[in-house]
Amino acid sequence: MEGLRDMAAGRSPQVEHVEDIEAWNHVHYETHRDQAWEMVWADFYATREAFLEALGKMSQAGLTRSFPFPWGPEGTAYEWVRVYIEHDRGHAVQVREFLAVR
């Protein structure tokens, strides 16, 4: 989210470089695996609200401006949003599968 906020302010995203997204996800999963569902949902909702707020602050020019990405070459805020949404969708599938077996 911070990277998108940076881009909304016209700055290059200043976020951690993630070499291996699966390893990063695993570390964050282990850190949060014992959180109560209510806390997980509250975090998800707050992040979604921050995402929409950052997008609302971006102009058309800001959405199409190219910035260096932490995971590779350059890209636009549109591309950042696409990655963000794909990432969320992937986790949504996992959450649904988890809830189905409970």
C-alpha cells in the first residue's frame, strides 16, 4: 500500500525489494497465522480502504507515469494495481478453501 501512496504523491515507490514473493508470503503467514479471524478481516478491510483512498488521489497522468518497481523493472500505477488485485484474488481463493474445510 505504501508504494501506491508514494506514486499518488508523485514519488517512486519506496518499499522493500521482494526477491522471492513465495518466501515473503510464508514469513508473513507464519507471523499472522494465529491471529483471530476478526483481526485478519479488520486488517484486510483497512488495507482495502487505504488502497481506494490512494487511488482516489491519483490523476490520470499519475496512473500512467512509470516508476521503478521493487520486484523488477519499471511500471505504472495501473500495473501496480493489477498486481495488487491479482495478489488479493489468489489469497481469496486460499481463504475460501480454508473456510470450506472448517
